[in-house]
Amino acid sequence: DQQVKQNSPSLSVQEGRISILNCDYTNSMFDYFLWYKKYPAEGPTFLISISSIKDKNEDGRFTVFLNKSAKHLSLHIVPSQPGDSAVYFCAANTGGFKTIFGAGTRLFVKA
Amino acid sequence: DVKVTQSSRYLVKRTGEKVFLECVQDMDHENMFWYRQDPGLGLRLIYFSYDVKMKEKGDIPEGYSVSREKKERFSLILESASTNQTSMYLCASSSSLAGGTDTQYFGPGTRLTVL
């Protein structure tokens, strides 16, 4: 039973447009959410996070939105750049040591 | 610059062999983790350690064991490798005594193939 779901295996976006990556979760005890980015042949790197007491967190071109009632979060990348092409993992944590990761969404940004 | 290194990028082993995957971090982090990444399943936690000689099972510990004799080093052991353990193995570390809300720093991964 996957507690963190990324239902879109891939997404293709034109350079300069907005990329929206979605993530749903089932465990209402999650109180911290993170996004990681992974390039081929490299380990995931942290991108942005949000606490459950907030509904939005912004860092440059990256914004994460959290809708607790819908158990849904999304990552917006504006404007998208070819260097953003990577696999993006949504992750969630209850404050303990276990972080639960989604299956990932592969983003293609076309020049 | 923070760094997590893994002993091998690619490894090919035979069924039944004992396999050691090594991970070293240079950030003086308390917490270390082993994950495996499989297509469609994301990253799944195998074991983690929050201190030297301390270890806790993750979500899929069967067929694996770990060792943490020094703070900077965390080893994953496959006692008797099987073909269903063919996967990408990722090591990570994080700070914080409060748990997992600190971000994790990952190594580049070891692609293990068991024949």
C-alpha cells in the first residue's frame, strides 16, 4: 500500500512554461513533505520542503503547495528550463526517521 | 561540500554470494540510511541507523543486514544474494537528533545485478 503516490510517471513541458508535478498521500499523520530531484547516475538531491502548518513554500522558480484537506501537494516550476529535466520524487515524513517516497515523475523540458 | 560516497557504482554478483555495499559520509551526520530504488516503486527504506552500533529495520529488511561500527560508515550486507535483489542501492545521511525532518544527502548509488 503506497502511502505517497505520484500518479504521473512522466511529464513533458515546453521551455519557459510552467511544470506542475502532483503528489497524493494517504497518511494524515504526515507533517513534513519534501521534493527531491534526481539526475541519471546521481543520487537524489533535496529541492524544497513544506511543513504541514503551511500551505505554500517558495524558493526561486520552485513553489510547493500543500492542500491538507485533499491530502495533495504539488510542485510548480516556473519558468521551466531544460536543466530541470530529471526525475522528481515526492516524500513525506511524520517527524520520525522514516521518510516515505513516491515512485517519481520524470520531467522532460523541451527546448 | 557535503559528500556521501558509495564503494562501487556497478556490481555484478552470483546468486548465493555474500555482498557488501559500503557507504561513507564526511558530514559527521548522526543518521544514515539504505534504500533501494526500483522502477514504479520509488525509494524504499531497507535499514537505517541513528547512532554508532544502532540499527533499525525499514520497510523491506528481509534478506539484508547492516553494520555501523563507525559514525561515518554504514554497510549493507546481502547474506545470500538473490536475483530479486537486483536493484539500485542508495545510501543517505542526515543530521538532526529529532528524527527525519532534516534533509537527506544521498550517494550516487550502486547498481547491483545478481545473476
